[in-house]
Amino acid sequence: MMRLGQLIGLKKENLEKYKKYHSEIWPEITSMISECNIRNYSIYHFNGLLFAYMEYVGEDFEADMAKMAADPKTQEWWDIMKPLQEPVDGRKDGEWWTDMEEVFHQE
Amino acid sequence: MMRLGQLIGLKKENLEKYKKYHSEIWPEITSMISECNIRNYSIYHFNGLLFAYMEYVGEDFEADMAKMAADPKTQEWWDIMKPLQEPVDGRKDGEWWTDMEEVFHQE
């Protein structure tokens, strides 16, 4: 199992909209997340920052992420989410959410 | 089970020291964390920000956190960690790590 921590900004005026969408997330999105082997997925907010924690239980992360990215309904969801967000400075080329470095883990 | 997401700053010049301490964390600290019913505890870093994710499996979170805070070895550990960190603006009175708001969760 692989753990991931990711960071992105959220424009402050969009917080309520972002929360509302996620409280009524489309079933096709949650299904695709599960199908792509993501588990125990949480998103936290504080003061314009979003942090995501998730666990990957599949065998081919790249392939699963490519599958998710190719899904039309997921693309439609991202097209609504992306304008609400603001990727952080210093992220790698091609990143939207930025992968953070795990500096500690205890079971 | 209760999930927590917490945020704090890390002074950039202290990153390597912080990582080194956590890679060689004292056994008394990990024992106390477990004893206080914290599980699946991860800390992530990006660009001077630390994000902590953990799960609480006990029955009395306040009491367990008070027990941890009263432990002399934990106090000793915190006395080393705190000067490396920088609490974020906008945190609540009395917070060191800031509790974030969970805006999404999917099992």
C-alpha cells in the first residue's frame, strides 16, 4: 500500500462552493476513485490551503491515474474544481496538486 | 474512529534536522503515540509546510492528549521540535499544530 499527501491552494471565495460540491459529489466520481484503487481519501482545508491524504492499494499507480484522467465524467468534475483551486508555487512541471514528501509515518 | 488533519510551518533551514529526528524517533515517543490511541500517523512536507494526518481509535481524545502532554519524554521531544516549527497565522488560541477542516472523505 502506498500513501500520498498532496497540497494545493483554494481561492478563499470558493471555499463554500468547493465544500458543497464535495458534500454532493457525483457517484461516477466516487466510483472512479474506488475503481482506480484509491482508499481512505480525505481532503482538509485551512485558510486557503487544501491537503489531500489517500492510500493507493493497486499494482500500477501510473496506469490507474491515467485511467482516471481519461474518464469523461472525471474530466467534467475537474473542469469545475480546477478554477476554484490555485496550484502552489514550486510545484513540479505537470503537477496540479503537488506531491508532498512523507517525513514521518507510524502505524 | 476519528480522523485528524493538522497544519504547521517548518522553518526551511530546519528541514533536514526535522527529518533526521523523525527518522530516528525515540522509542518512548512512538510508544506514547500508540498508547494514546493514535494510529496511521503520517507527516508530509512541502516548501516549509508540514501536514499531519492521523487516526484516533480511543474513547476519550482530550484525556489521551492530556496524557501525552504530561509525559516528560514527550515534553523533551516537543522542546526540540517546537523551535524548528512555526505555527501558522490564523490558528486558534492555544493551538500549536492547527486543526484543519475535513471537507471530503471517501473510504
